[in-house]
Amino acid sequence: MTFTSALIVERSAHGSRASVKEQEYLCHVYVRNDSLSAVVIADSEYPQRVAFTLLDKVGRDDVQNWPSGNPETINYKALDIHLAKYQNPREADAMTKVQAELDETKIILHSTMESLLERGEKLDDLVQKSEHLGNQSKAFYK
């Protein structure tokens, strides 16, 4: 994935964002105008907007605070904090959280409506049976 990330960054224009599918993952890349680049590799279910929000936050961190050295061996606590926060996109992003809650509410609403419709059908059946019994009792009474 390191090679893929480097290749995507190399082929991306300055000041651009892109998402590239690599096997079962999506590589989200952000290349700033000053050539500082960041890549998030996530599964296809991870929201693209949230991935780019993470890249923006990491990119906005003061560049002077970034430790120098080999990217594979440096330890940058702020990055660890961002990555921990963005593990769950619903908790990291208010819009994603609201959308998920809306989706859950929609599912509950649909099941409630289906149950109401079933009850309505059962009520209609009871009314028909009641009318039928009423007609039979009138016929029996005669």
C-alpha cells in the first residue's frame, strides 16, 4: 500500500483531492499546493467526505509540528489522536451521525407503517366477519 500511496500522490496535481480504488480498498489522497500530501486508505463503506475531512484536519496541523524522518518510523501523537477519532465515522462527523440516525428512523418508521397496515387489514377482516355474523344471525332469527 505504501507504493500505491506514493504512486497516487505522484500522479495527483497540486491542490487536488482524489479517490482511487485499489483492490477492495479506496485510497483517498489530498495534495496541498505546497506539495504536502496525505493519504487515507479505507474500505469502500467508509464515507468519502469523512475521509477528506480527516485529510484536511491532518493537513491543517502546523507543518512545523510534524516530526522529520522516515514516515514509517516517526511517532506523531496528533496523528494518532485523529486516527483514533475517525475510526468510527459516525462519531467523528456530525452529518454522518445524523444521516445514520435518519436511516435508522426510516427503517423503524417503515416497519411501524407495515404493522399498522397489517392491523388495518385485520380490522377490515374483523368488520367483514362481524357483518357476516350479523347477516347470519338475522337470517337465523327469521
